[in-house]
Amino acid sequence: MAKHLEKELERLKKMIYSLSARVDESLELAVKSIQENNIELAQKVIADDKLVDNLEIEVEEECLKALALYQPVAIDLRFIIAVMKMNNDLERIGDLAADIAKNGIKISKLPKPKIPLDLHQMTYLVKTIVRKSLDSLINIDPYLAREVIKDDDEINDMKSEMKNEIVEALQREPEHAESLITLLAITHRLERIGDHACNIAEDVIYMVEADIVRHKAAEG
């Protein structure tokens, strides 16, 4: 039974890695579609979101099967529960990437504002913490997970700065209001992706240390 469970856990790791790779590509292409004004890339992200949804269903079914067949306990049980939660967060990241792509299509048809808003750094940070959160689960590394939580604060600060820039630009360039509001929506969705990565990291810490840090972070 123990060997069968071990194989099942390895299978779950591979499945969640496959899902994360798909989501990571979607995020990369969504932002690239905006930077290059490439509608075809954006449409690919939107179409591929169905693949992400299908993978999410497969992972959930595999987790439920493992729970029913092997009745895991302790860290193995917490691992499967963490994968189920992470699975949901990755699916939401995929949805947000598709939303960003839709924003990209919309903004490509609108007059460009003069604001020199650069999404590169924020996107880089978001992608970095998504990958860190995944690595923290696969390697069962609570120390890396805690790095993710710290990095998320930087993303939140960056989003606040961009929001202030956009609000100021709205006052200077009211004729570009629709473009600027769409840019604001993109930064909000990037921030939400960071939040989902943070959720994954918090679940890793709980899995290893049985320590619920979510509310502690909020209180701190």
C-alpha cells in the first residue's frame, strides 16, 4: 500500500507540474500579446484556457481517487489537500491570464495613452513567485514558500504605484480613459495572480509545519 501511495503522490506531482507549465505559458503569452499588440497570441491564450480547465479537473479527480483508495494520513494527507488547493489556484491563474489576453485585444483597438507604463517588471515578479510557489510544493520547502509571501508584498506595492500613475494620467488624458482603465484592470489581475501564488505558498507551510500563516500575515 505504501509503495502504491508513493507512486500516486509522484503522479500527482507530475500532473500539477504539467498544469503549472500550461498556466505559466498562458501568462507569458498574455502579457506578450499586450506588449507586441498581437491579437493572435491573445486569442491562443483564450482558446487554451479550456485545456487548463480540463487539466484542473483531471488533477482533482486524481486527488479524490488517492484519498479514497489509500486513505493517507499526516504529511501525505496534507500534501494531497495542498495539491487540491493549489490546483484551484492554478486554474484561477489561468482564468486571469485569459482575462489579461482579452484586455490586450481590447486595448489594441483603442488609442494609446502617453503614460510610459511598463508591465515588464511586475510581470517578471509575478511569474517568479508563481514558479517559486510551485517549487516550494514539489520540493516540500517551507523556507522557499515564506519567500513567496514576502515577494507578494513587493507586487502589491508595485500595483499601488501603477494605480497612482494611471489615476494621474486619467486627469491629464481623459480622452484615453478607456485605455487607462483597461491597463488598471491588467495590473489588478497581475496582483491577483500574485495572491494565488501566495495562497499556494501558505498551503505548503501548513502541509509541512501544520502552521496556518494566512491570518497571521493579515494581522501582521
